Amino acid sequence: MAAFRLPLAARRRHERAGFALYAAAVAGARTPYYYGDLGAPDTFDGRFDLVGLHVILLIDRLRAAAPPGPDLAQAVFDAMFSDMDVTLREMGVGDLSVGKKVRAMWEAFHGRAAAYAAPLESGAADALAAALARNVWRGADPPPGAPAALARVAFAQRADLARQSLDALSAGTVSFQPPASVLAA
């Protein structure tokens, strides 16, 4: 995903929807199933990776849509990194360090988006599972089958997002399926 910036008026027009969509992605990523059953690390980094995955799927959906989809994608991205800035400050990171840390998170997000793009597009479940294992579990041994299960959830979420109307998304309404129900299907 290449970085892109909209004119201020366009960003403000979609800001409320962007924050609502981002909040839904965060709620989806905080599902206890990821941290319990799949053993994703319940740490700042682990949560960042799962939020990032949900946001990547959402931005992918929006960028492929007709206008105002791409503008909404930018608004979701802006909401995410605005939240990261606030979160780091609330965690006590000093003002002089926040910019560097947000920049590192921005780069990590873009790296993950690039790593997931081709497997998501081509349906390469093994490649997506490998990329998720590297990023979510960060070198630790994930529970057996967890990366493959997370990849199945990502593909199902992607398909479900494609069925959600652009009108609903433009209004800030999106739903993410509970991962346990996706895996049970």
C-alpha cells in the first residue's frame, strides 16, 4: 500500500466515518478468541498486529470501491494512526519519542499490508499463514494450526467485507464476523 494524502476538505468529510470504521476494526481485533484459542500474544504488539490485519482488510475493501471508497480508506488509515499517537502518549511515551514510534508503526503497518496483499489476492492460504506467523507471533512458535486458522479468518472477513455495501461503509457501519463462527463454518 502506497501512502496517499487527500486534501484537508476531503479528509474532514469522511473523518467521522473513518473513525467509526476504525473503531469497528479495533473491536473485531479485540475478540478474545484470537488471544485465547489462537494464542495470539495479548500484548501491545500482538494487539497492533491484529488491529492492523483488520484495518488492512477494511482498507483493501475501500480502496477497491468506487468513490468515496478510496477517501474512506484514507480516513480509516488516518484514524488508526491518530489513535496510535494518542495511545502512545497515554502509555507515557515522551513527546519527543512519539513521532519516531508512530513512524515505526506506520512502516510496520505498510510492510504487513505489502506482505498480505499478494496472498490475499491470489488465495494463497499457506503464504498468508506464513506471513501472519512471522508478524503476529514475531518469531515465537505459534500454537499448532493457529496461523492457518487466522489466515482462514482473514479470507472469510475479506469475502464478508466485499459483500457489505459502500453506502453502509460510507455511513461508518461495518461488521466483522466472530472468528469462532467463521472457523466453525
